[in-house]
Amino acid sequence: RTYTPTDLNAWVEHHQAQLTASFLGLQSVQARQVHVPLDVCLTPAGAAATEGPRLLRPEDLEPLLAAGGSQVLLLSGDGGAGKTSLAFAIARWWLQGEPGGVVRLPVLIETALGQGESVADRVRSWLRSQLAGSGGGGEELPAELIEALLASKRLIPIVDHLSELTPAAREQLLAALPPGLVVVTSRSDDDGFRERPLSRIVPQRIAVERLQAFFLDYLRRKGQGEALSDDDL
């Protein structure tokens, strides 16, 4: 069957609370409940130049969500740069309807796909397990429904640690990307997504002046604003 925007809106609205709690309850997400915003460099797909460095805002992602077709948002940088933390911060924006007032449900993929499995299959399996746990195990999840939710960007897979998969597992995953938008974190900025538009976000190193301002503000709030001299800083 064909699913209309009204059908998809109704499905997301019906399951929003349960799937939001399920995503936020994941161990990886729980471990990154506090996100410290850092400057990023943003390169939208097809852009002639990179934007930034500056703080990322929900509205920066609106063109990516509004665009038709399939796309990839790649968060790249060294280990510990804050890629996964930023991906989860973006996911929280979407769960809150930012930008544009449209709720989008993230699905986290942290491990290699099984033999013959696609990203859409993994998304469907996760949804089934979460809805079954909430007493909704009798609900059907047709493959056509999942594909429609993905294509409309109401479900958005987050593929974490792509560069840490084996080459074979990485190639399998890249060959099995679903329609819509896929968010990927990777230590490599290599373009493995040649058949779809690629937007890039690169978290930047913490600037020294930002650290100094943070230290001074913290000490002032503790009533110890004169504890550090300029030489100490």
C-alpha cells in the first residue's frame, strides 16, 4: 500500500513517547546526557565553501531535512572529538520537533549488519523490539511502512563508529543504506557515499580563550574569581 503524509504523521504521533523513551534510554545515549556545544565547521551538500567555525543550530539542518531524495550527514573527526555526543544532541533536537516543528525518530546502529541484513531491516527489528516491550507486539510493521517513514525522514538512522567496522562490514553497510537521511559518525572523512549528496560536520578543537572564559566564570560563581592569575591561565 501507499502511505500518505497523514498516515506517517499518525504513526509517529502514536509511537513518539515510547520510541523517544527507548532511544534516550540506550546506554550510549545515557552516557552522553550532557552535551557541551563546541564550534563546528559545516559543509552542506553541494556548497562551494565550508561554513564556520561556529556553534551548530537546529535551523542549520533544515535545508538537509527539507531536501528531497536520499542524503548523508557525516560527522567526522578524531576519536574523542565529540562526534557521537553531537549526533545525539541533534537527535534530541529532532525528538523535540526542531527544526520546523516536525518530530523525527532516531534509530541508533552501533554494530555491523548481519548477513543479508540492510539498514532498513535493522531499523525495523529495533522498532519491533521496542514496541513489543511496550505491549505493542501485535502491531504489524510492513516493510513498505518502514521504507516510507525512512524516505520521508520521519525515521533517521544514526550509524555510529562507521570507521571502526571491518572493511567488509563497512562496505556491506554502505551498500545497504535506506532512502531518506542517514547520519554517520566516523574518524575518516573519506567519501564512501558517492551515490548520494553528502553534508559534513567537523567538530573543532576547544579554543583556548573559550577554556579560559569557562574557568573564570566557574571560579566567579564559586566566589573565587581572583584564584588564578594571568600566568596561571
